[in-house]
Amino acid sequence: MRQPGIEWVSTDFNRNEVAKTLKQKGGLSAEDADDAIRGLPVFFVPRQIYQNQLPEADALIGHRDKKDVPAVALALTIPNDGIWTSDKHFDQITQFRIWTSRKLLENWENKKT
């Protein structure tokens, strides 16, 4: 489902994590996992686009979780309205907005009224 005025963007690293989960936990073949991912309303950005921001992102979040470094690097690279996450350790980041699922839904509901 696409939302008007919203573009969902993520990293190629997250794409690979989703594919791995679909295969391991969902029992999908590699081909079926790729088909499922292509159906998502998400644009996956290649590492080359955000790689220059990886050192800064690592300094911001790498000490907490190395798997979050690509997402932070992407957020530092492209214009955005923040990162959607439930990870509490993102609370320390002030360079961009952090969206919890609750905040995102509340914002969505407020825009509809």
C-alpha cells in the first residue's frame, strides 16, 4: 500500500536482512523472497550512496548496534523526515527525528483529520 506524499526508503543492508528473515523464518525460497521484497513500497538505496557517512554514523550508533550504522548513514545522506524504529538506543540521536510506530501512527491519524 502506497501512501500519498510518503516515500519509504531503506538501505541495501536492510533489504538483505529482510530477505534473510523471509527465507529463514518464512520458509521462502530466494526467488520468492526477492519477489516479496520487490512488492514492498520501499526504495532500497545502494551502499555507494551513503558510504561517505558511514564513519559519522558509526560514531553515533555503532557502539550500540553495528547493524544500525547503515540506516543512520543513509539518514545523514539524503533529505528525510527521520528514521522509523523501535530501538530505544536511537533516542540519543539528535541529528534527525526518530519515529516510533506509535508516533508515526499518531502523526498519520492527525493528518487525516
